Amino acid sequence: MLPKLKVSNLSCSRADNQLFDDLNFEVHPGQNIEIIGSNGSGKTTLLRVLLGLIDIGDGEMEWLDNENNYNNFRSIDCFYQGHSLGIKNLLSAQENLRLSSYSFGVSEEKILSSLNRVGINNHSSFASEMSVGQKKRISIARWLLKDFGIYFIDEPFSALDDQASSLIVEIIEELNAKGASFVITGHRPSEITSNQITLDHEV
């Protein structure tokens, strides 16, 4: 099976620091990649490089298009969630998801079922009234609004209790079964099945 993303000899430096060098990996359908490292090791930078938000220092990235051809353009079939969850405090959980899905159109039924799946039943409550963990669950509900090909998630397991962490593992496994892939960052390996890239040096 052809990989959705091929990364070859990828390197990046910031100021005088080499964040990562000569990385080679592939992201296949239903496969997960975990980027493991300490604070400042380049995890977030690597995600942003993969998404084209930061210029590549050296190396190549090739994306598989719908015709099974490789090119150098980012796939539109991607989902990115950074450290900032982008939850609007003056909107309800339901309104937050409605805003997130505005560009591709999602039914209210899909929005409500996504919130229910992550344990958010108070759909009309303002996000400002919710805990950090509940806001994180709203952000996880976004993953379910559309069948994306690759999910790039920065530290999805941070600020979560054991129950919510188990929920993430379940959802990732469910999406893997549909052929979706995850590229996530973390300080230590999680319980998901994955190939791991370790960035173990401090900046």
C-alpha cells in the first residue's frame, strides 16, 4: 500500500541549533507516527514543517494525491491541531463545532453526535464555563466532523485525566480502522500503536 506521505532526509535548524537532521519516514493509511521529545527538542517545529508552515531546511516531502501520484503540495485532506485549541469562550460547545466545520459543511446531527462521543452533553453551555479538560474534549470532537486522511495533533494527551486519555486512544483506533493516520507529538510514548521518532536533545 502506498504511503500518504513520504519524508526523505528532512533537516531543520533554528538560529545556530540543529533541531533535527536526516529524518526519513513514511505515513501509511491507518498508521500512526509519534514524535517524542523534551521541551524545545523540535516536536512542534517538525509538525509545522510537515504542514508547510515553516520552510524546509533540507530534504523532501511527497504527498500522495487522489490519483496515486506523488507531488510536493500539501494534501487538502489534513487536520491540524496545535497547542492553542482555538476554542471560543463566548460560544457554546455546539457553536464552536459549527464554526470549525463552516468551510466544509456539517449537519447539526453530526455536530451533536461528535460532542456526545467525547462526553460533552451540555451542548449549549458557554465554553468559558468549562474546564480545560472539557475544552480539550471539544477540540477532540472536531476530529470526528469529517473523515480526514492525516491528523497532525500537537500533544493531544496533555491536560487530560486517564478517562479522557483512554477516550483519545479509542477514537484514534476507530479512525485508524477507517484508514486515517495520525502524526502526534508528546513527551513520552502513548498507548496508541505507532512508529516513533525521538528528538531527544535540548535546544
